[in-house]
Amino acid sequence: MHDIPQVQAQTLNQRLRKEDGLYLLDVREPWEFAHCAIAGSVNLPMGEIVARRHEIPRDRTVVCICHHGMRSLQVAAFLKQQGYEAVENLAGGVEAWAQDVDPDMPRY
């Protein structure tokens, strides 16, 4: 799928400590985002991406996030098709983040 880079949860966590420019795009539904989210992420549900893509910055690395990494991979591929250059996908989604980075994060 357009060779979207897959970033592991622990790697993303390390990068968030060092890099300012990452844009965390959480494409889950609002109820999912309300249940648990990675600090600093922006919720833009997958179904609204086409209409609201202008809200996603082109001058930052966009890391797409969902529950397990499948919806976000589709969104990342779409953004690549729209000309976004720096797009990545969080492998395993927030589930992997809860497992590998933040064991206190609520899961579902």
C-alpha cells in the first residue's frame, strides 16, 4: 500500500520525546478517542478525512493512528495519493501503544 512506513509504538514514543514536528492523526471514531488516546493526537475520524483533509498539515510528518493499525493504514495511503510526502502508520495502533508503552491506558 504505497510503501507506507510502519512505526512501532516504542519507536514513536522515543521520537515524541525528541521531535516537535510529528502530527499524530487519530482516525478512530470520537467514542474510541474519548476512551483512550495518545497524548497530543488529533481526532479526525476516517469517514471525515476526505472532506477535512485540508486540516492536516503538509509540512509535518503525519503519523496515522487507529485501534489496530488497519484503518490508519488506509488513511495513510489516501494521504500519500493526495501528495502528502511524510506519512507513517502506527503499527498495531493504540492497542500496541497500550501494550508496549503505556500499560495504564484503557483498552477495548
